[in-house]
Amino acid sequence: MMNDNEKYIQEFVKDLPFDAPNPEHRDELKKELLNAFPRHRLHPTGRTVGIWRIIMKSRITRLAAAAVIVLAAILALNLFNQTSGVVWAKVAQRLENIKTATYKITADMKGMPGTPEGYTTHMTQDVMVSYEQDAVRIDSALQLPGGTRKTQTYILFEDSAAVTVIPDQKKYFKVAISDEQMQKMGEEKGDPVTLLKAMLEHKYTELGRKTIDGVAAWGIQVSDPRLGTKMGSFISGAMFDETTVQLWVDQKHELPIRISATGSSKDGRASMEMVYDNFQWDIKIEPARLKPQIPDDYELVAQTKWEAGKEGEEIVDILRLFVEFADGKYPPSLKTMIVANAIASALKKKFSADSGKPSKELIARLMKVDMVGTMYTTLEKNGKDPAYYGDKVSAESPQAVLFRWKIDGDTYRVVFGDLKTEDVSADKLVQLETLSNTENKSNE
Amino acid sequence: MRISEDDDTDLVRNACRDPDAFAQLYLMHYDDVFRYCVHRLFDGHAAEDVTSTVFFKVMHHLSSFDGGATDFRSWLLRIATNAVNDYLRDAQRRTQLIEKAVITTRAESVFVIDSDDKLLERKALLKEALLSLKPKYQTVITLRFFENMKLTEIAACLGKKPSTVRSWLSRATARLRKKINAATDSRGSK
């Protein structure tokens, strides 16, 4: 039974005219929803559980896979600066003044090292960046058939270190970063800020206006395999052969609302779809949340060092893994995913399920695999004129040039198939590479 | 053709993985969600924006929904309620919405010849009065008088006890009536 007030309201609202649904909006929204339909749900899960379990029995493979997860440590090291352009300059300016940012990354990655061929790994990352406190925290969750793997990565600019904690396993990794590298990262910070500048430095396409989650947004797109290291390993050209990035900015607030990236390897074995969203700007972040709390019973699995200016030498050290574990068969390119997959596959063959425990030194070297693509791109960016011929040269060709980069003025460091090195002039390099090409052709 | 509740339940389940099923589910419920939003916000553009937000939320969280077709509607309206309340939480936006509501309704009164001026005037009064109530009271009024839902259905939708909803509805209708009367007197005296 209705009381008087209810009867009054019912009578009052009777026959009031309201806007009817608009079929144009209904159709437009349908398109947007279908475009954004979560692709990872299209893949049936569970069919590779058996294979995955077998693979995960191997301790060394598990760690090879873990090494790639440490990529998170690099991911947040990059962001914005001022730029030219009308709307985008304003956006960059606004980002310059941001003190804190949080956002979510969702990714579907096919061909992660250590996973069965064709398997798609779903990953989410909650990222917190504080420019005031000079720190970044990334909480990652990788959904694998065998369970969800959770890690927390902290990048501590004051301590010149990146720490990745795996609470479920009571383990952690530590990457010490040289002062020079840390200063560079400090300048670039680490998230959608440098990204915008990097995108504007490349040839970009205006995508126009679109409604995203009910908000009017403007977008640009960059498809360039040379996308710089500032964009983070996952979405930079260092990771994949083909990379496309879209950036959408909230038209009203002139701040990023969504970033999406796709990447793939030429052979189609590795690919990635990634979305950055749920951005929140200038929210309060308690300092304690940006410092790792590592209990005494946690084991330091490995620690390594990332030094700027020694990229060439570090790459050689990574290639040495292929002499030790892959019979001298080098990866065909120095894209991170290609190298990581090749070494994971080699290690899987080399070590049986019950083989001995890998040394901390080996794990530390595996961690560097995450950085190989970035290192190579850094050489390119710094004008070191690098070249790599792993698709043609193996350890069985000790006279052939496998890798080279410029170390000073007119001098190049040449790495041969057997990993011996020699510093030569540019003229001598031409002779060596010509000879090397002739030998390679005669071997084909 | 009317499809059975079992078919509806299957459709909800399939919509998690199948974009076509999701599209079908979306088309079945778009009008309901839009109407609810426009009854709460009194502005077609704002209602479209919030409707978009609602369906993106539905798409991202559908895999966590484990009820049947009847529960789905309640779940959908709960998401819509939260989205509208979030939209209105911004006090400035709420003020703008009320101002815009009054202005556009007066404009409608002037330019829409075929419309009943009294109805539009009544609508303007309702907008002003309803939007000044607390969001929970706006919600129960809309669900009860525009969606014609029973107390038990509103309770299911909001995840509250029917007695709580009864109490909210009683206070909401009393306050709304008072505000409408005050606004009517105020306009009459101008």
C-alpha cells in the first residue's frame, strides 16, 4: 500500500517527457565495446596445462621465465617532456607538473619464454609513480595455467636500485644501477610522460576523437619499429620487430586516459597486446608503499648490475650463454623476446628436470637477457653504429663477424663467431665484413 | 520472439567469451540502462556518457557475475546506480546539471510548440527537487516510480534489506514532496 507521499509522487511523475534512447549512440557504443572486447577471453584456457607443468618442473626454465618477469623493473623507467605541437604540447606541459601517477597495465602476451608455443599469458600491473619521492612501484600478476605469479617491483632512485620481490616464493632479485644510468633514468622518470615525447619524435598519425569509457578523447598513433627505449621494454622496438602504439588523451583534462600497444615478432611466434588505463593523477601515495619491506627469511636469488656505456660488452656476455648452453647457435636477432625465447629453449634442452641448482651468477646473467633489446637500441641511439649477424653466423665460424659497435671515433670493436674480440679501424671493418659475407654465402 | 530465462542465462554466460553474444546482451539492455540514467540525470548527453561507462564496466566484470538472467538485470542496475552516483558525486557537476536542467526545460517550454507546457514545468520542478536529494534517495525514487520496481526488487538491486529500502523510500518521498511544494510556491510568487 502506498502512503500519501508516494501517491503524490507517482501522480506527479506521470507522463513526464524524457529523452528517448538515441540509436546512433547505441550503435557507436556497440562498435567501441566490440573493439575493446578483452581478447584474452577469446582464448580457451587450460589446454596447455600439462605441457606447462612439465616445463615448470625444470628449475632452470622456471628461473628463465622469472627473468623475463623482471622486465617490469625496466618498464616504468620512462616518461614525458616538452614537445611541439598544439594540443599535445599542452598535454606534455600538464604532465610535466604531475607529482604522482597511478595506472593499470593489462597485457596479453603470446610466446613468453618458458611457455608452450602459441600460449597466451595474461598479465596485469598496477603501477605507482611518485616524482616527489623519486620512486616507482609495480605490482604484477601473471595468469599462467599453473596459477597466478605475483611480483612487486620497486625502482628506488635514491638507492640506485631496482628490487623485484616474489612473496609466494619468499625470494627477491636486485638490480644495481650505475649512477650514470640512474641519472639518465631520473631525468626520464618512468611512465606515460617520456612516452608522449617519444611518440611525438616519431612520425605519428592523428586518430581524431573517440569516446573512451564515456569520456571524449583525442588520439595519436605511432607505428615505428625504431620507437625509442624511453617507451619501456614492452612497447619499445627493442622487444618486437613490429610495434604500434596509440595514445588517447582526455579532451577535457588534457591528460592520458588510455595507451594501447601491440607488438609482434616477424615469425609471428611472439606478440603482445597491452593497454594502460585507470590513470589517476596527483593522488596521495604513502612513502611506505614505495619501499620494499623484505622479511629476513626471504632469499636474494640474484643480483646484477646495469651500467650505462657498457652495452656492447653486456651483449657479448649474453651471447656467451649461447656458446655455453646452445652449442654456439646464436639468436637470429637481438630483440629481447627473440633472445629470451632462444635461451629459454636452449636451457630447457640442456637441463633435465632434476639437474642441479643453477648458480646465482648464472641467474644474474639470465636477468640481463631482459635488457638486451634495450641495450642494442641504446647503442643505436648513441650513434655507436651496431650491427648483428646472428642469423648467419654461429660459433663454427670463428672468422666471421657476429657483432660490432663503435667504441671510439673511427674504431670499432668486432666480435667474431667464437666470441673473440678485436678493435679495428672502420676500413678494416669493411674488409672483415666483406670477407664474412663471402664466407656466409659460400656456406649457404 | 521471447526467449526463455534459461536462454538469457546462457547468453549472459556466453557473453563473457563471445563478442557476438555480448553484443546481443548489450542490445537487449541498452534502452533500459539509458532510460534509468536519463531518469536520474535529466540530461540525454549525460545519460549517454554514463550508459557508456556502465557497459564498459559490465564488459570488464561480466566474468565475475555468476547469477541468472533475473539477477543480471539487478546487477546491471546496481552498476548503473553506482555510475550515476559517481557522476553526481562531483558537487560542481551536480550544480551544473541542475542549472542546465532548469535552463533547457525553460527553453523547451519556449520552443517546443506541441509540448504541454505544464508537463515541462512539472519536469523542471522534479529535476530541481530530485537532484537536490541524497543519491540514495534519488535512486529509490527512480527505481520505484520510473522503473516500477517492487520494494523487494529494489532491495535486491541495491543489496539492501527490504526494510531499509522501505525506510529510505518513505523519507525520500516525504522530502521530495516538500521540495516540490517549496519550489512550486517559490515560482508562483515570482
